[in-house]
Amino acid sequence: MDQPATPLHDIRARIAQAARIAGRTPDAVDLIAISKTHDAAAIEPLLAAGQRAFGENRVQEAQAKWPALRSAYPDVALHLVGQLQSNKADDAVALFDCIHSLDRPSLVTALGKAMAKAGRQVPCFVQVDIGDEPQKGGCPIPDVPALLTAARDAGIPVIGLMCVPPAGIEAAPFFALLAKIAADNGLDQLSMGMSEDFETAIMLGATHVRVGSALFGARG
Ligand SMILES: *Cc1c(COP(=O)(O)O)cnc(C)c1O
């Protein structure tokens, strides 16, 4: 088959290669296409090429974009990768299939109630403030065990940990630290790695990579 190279083919090939080097199978890594700021016209080619996991960082933007796309592609899985305000918990639970930004007790309370009310258990990653940058959100490292306990008590299915390492310095130590914290807490899924560093993240155990600009081009 003679297929033109597209960013999606290229990223998938690089994911498979990194997984192979790490002694993992390519399907051990989920590619989440981060489509924030991009409109339906930019997203549709990826859907047509078979990509089904997408990520957004704002509830309102996702509510505006995805219902129409989803009626055409009902098997899309939508991931929330941005900071979530507690007053948007109901909307987030209704729209998203996975939440990567559970990071504080007040959000545990809000999401627990929202999931109970909706009768819908949405898998969550606990976001860890891996580089001690509170402005990015994320749970302080020492508080992770207590937050995990609170989430379980609230009936929230926590499947792993997520991080966004500091910009401008080598990400590998932060990925390795997240993997260690996850292992210490009995969690086996890791949401880490973006356009610049997803191969490194895969070498260090990422199960979900969040790739935006390498798929869609720079955001405006
Ligand atoms: C925007 C974003 C990404 C994707 O970043 P790129 O560098 O464009 O790949 C991944 N994760 C989060 C949390 C984001 O906000």
C-alpha cells in the first residue's frame, strides 16, 4: 500500500518504535490527539484516518465542538487534560470518557457527587505537581496517597497518574519520578509525554501520550 506520510502515520510509527526499544508492544501506548483550539475541519482528517482518542483542555470548548463530531463517530473517546473547576464537574462527567486532571480534595468531592448523580463512573488520572509548579495544577507529591484514598472513598475510579513536567529542561527525571510514585501506590497507568518528549515518556513507562502540535501544527 502506497500511503502518503501524514503527521498521524509518523507519530504512530514513532510511538511503535519507542515501544519496541523499551521492550513493550506498540498497543501498550494510547495516543491521545490533543485537539484544543482546533476546529472540526482540522479534526476530521484524523477521525477519517482512524484516530479515536482525543483530548481537550476546556469543558466549554469541548461542549461546542464534540457533540456533532461524535454523532458521526460514536466510538470517539474524549479525554479532559486541563484544569477542572468544581462547578463544571457535572458537565465534565457528562461529556468526557476519561479525566486526567483530578488534583485536589474539593474536586474529588465534586466529581464523586457528579458521578453518583449521573450514574456514570469516569476513569480518572490523578495529576501530580511533579516539578513543584503549583500554577499548573496538580497534587503536591506528599499529598498523593491521601488524595488517592479520598478518591477511592468517593467512588471515583482512579486508573493512574498524570504529569506535565517543567518546560525547558530534560523531562526524563520527572517521568521516572511519576512512574515511581505510581508504582509505590499500586497504579499501573501513566499519562505523560507530549509532542516534544513522548518517546522519552514511552521509554519510561507512559501508557497514554498526549500529542497536540506534532499532529495539528502550532496552535494560533
Ligand atoms: C496542550 C496539552 C498537551 C499537548 O501539547 P503539545 O505540546 O501540543 O503536544 C498535552 N497535555 C496537556 C495537559 C496539554 O494542555
